[in-house]
Amino acid sequence: MGKLIICLTAFGLLAGSAPSIAATQCRDAKGKFINCKSAPAKPTKCRDAKGRYVKCGTKGAKPA
């Protein structure tokens, strides 16, 4: 009974860490591991003097 609990706990820990391992490795179309491309840059959001979100090209807008 004790060995069964240990095995189930180990399996649960491995299953929980599998998505994080898979997320760090990238493969090409042929299935070979390659360097992962960085995520696209998020667009910069700008705020005016009152703290409201505005387009970054407007007068007085500063990046948030």
C-alpha cells in the first residue's frame, strides 16, 4: 500500500512538470530540436497626463 502511494505521488509530480518542460523546447517541421524564437514584442501602451490610455502618437502621451 505504501509503495502504491509513493508511485502515484511520483507520477503526479512528473505529470505536473511535463507542460513546463515541453514549453521550453521547440521543434522544427522535421521534429528536430531548434532554438526557440523569442515571443513577439508586446505593443507599448501609452497614457496621458490624467492616466488614461491613449494612442502613443498623441500629444503628451508617455509609455506606461
